[in-house]
Amino acid sequence: MILMALPSIPRTAMGDRVVVDASVAMAMLIAEEKSGAARDTFAAWSRAGSDLLVPSHFWVEVANSLVRRHARSADQVMVGLVVLDELAMRTIDLDRPTLLLALDRMVAFRLSAYGAVYLALATAADAQLATLDRRLAEAAGGRGLLIGDSEPHRMAETSAAYDSAVAASPAWAYSASVGTHIADLRRRTMAGRA
């Protein structure tokens, strides 16, 4: 097995680093309860010169939500994607170490795979995680930045039977080799920051 360190995501000359999840972007694009808070937050990030990061699946997740959930046409989806692209968010490709970290977060916090990727990227990039999902913000701990202040808002599909699948066969997540591999990835990441 080849061990890889978590990616070193270079800092820009900008201010704070923030991973933006799709729920925040959707609130920016679609008029809903938290749209004002999302727009104000993006404006504040712009003024502060924040380094905004998104995982590569972000764009597909936003497009899917615009079409499937909000019944937008292809032209409207393109306009929305252009609006988001003008916010200068950097797209970070998911690599295997970050995927392993996401898998760890998915199991540990009972998150969707999509949510866990945002959390793993925030951890790997030493960034805040901006979301409208209270559960994801809580899983992020001190990194969590909950936009708006109301009930949880979730981008993901309705919860599948993840709990029963994990409970029935959790051995892979807690095996010595996976634990050792994740601990080594964390150690290498921390050593790279020193």
C-alpha cells in the first residue's frame, strides 16, 4: 500500500481561507430564507480578500440542484454557474488521501459522502467550512461557519440507510491498517505545516 500525505494547498496572498459548500452557493443563487445572509457573507469575503475553495464535485452538485430540485433550464443553470465562477472560488480536485479523510469523517459524524468531502477539504486546507447545514457545521467544530441562524438546511437527498449499513459492518473503518494509514496521513499533514 502506498501512503500519501494530504495535499498541500498553497495559500494565496488573500485573507482567510474558506471552503464553501453547495448549500451556501445555492442560497446565493436561489431566493430562499438564507439568501440575504449568503449574499452578505460572500460580499464580506470579497472585501476581506478571502481565499474561497470548493471541491471539484461542487459544480456538479450545484448544477444537479438547480435542475432537479429547482427545475431550472440549461440556460438558467449556465447563468448560475457563471455567477458562481465570478466569485473566484478555487476548485480543488479530490485525491486519495482527502478521500480517505472524507471517508473517516463520513463514518465518524454520520455525514453524506458529499458533506464529508467538504469537511475533509477544510481540514486538509486548514480552512473554515461555510455551510447552511447545522449538522455539518457542528461536525466541523471550530472550523464550522454556519451561515444564517435557523433550522438545518441540507443539500443532500433524504437520508438513506447508512446507519444500518455502517452498524452491520463497521470493521473496515476501524481496522488497524485503515487507522494506521489515516494516522500517518494526519502526521504528515501536521509535519508539513510546521
